[in-house]
Amino acid sequence: MTTMIIEPKERLYTVDSAAKRLDVTKGRVHQLVIEKRISAIKVGKVLLIPESQILKYENERRPYTKS
């Protein structure tokens, strides 16, 4: 099990809000969590993604170029 540190005032995103911010589908966000490319916290049935994980993914992903 991996330990994730969340800052006390850190914003938490639902899968839906994370998908909107990252401009991807909700399914893609779930896939990123399964692939452990972003970490999430499960509270009941809801996945919450810390803003630090969103920022980390935004900085690491390749820019999309349409061919």
C-alpha cells in the first residue's frame, strides 16, 4: 500500500471535475487511476483526486498534437 500525503487545505477533485480540468473523459481518469499514473482516495463510492496529483499529471503528460 502506498501512502499519499495530502495538504490540509488541498483541493480534492471528483472524477467528473478532474476530467473537465484535464479535458479528458471520466473513463480516462479512471484509467489513469488504475494505471497508477495519478493517485486517488476512495471515500465510500466516490474517488477523490488531490490537486497535487492533477498538477503532476498535467506537467508530465505529452502535449496533444493533431496529425
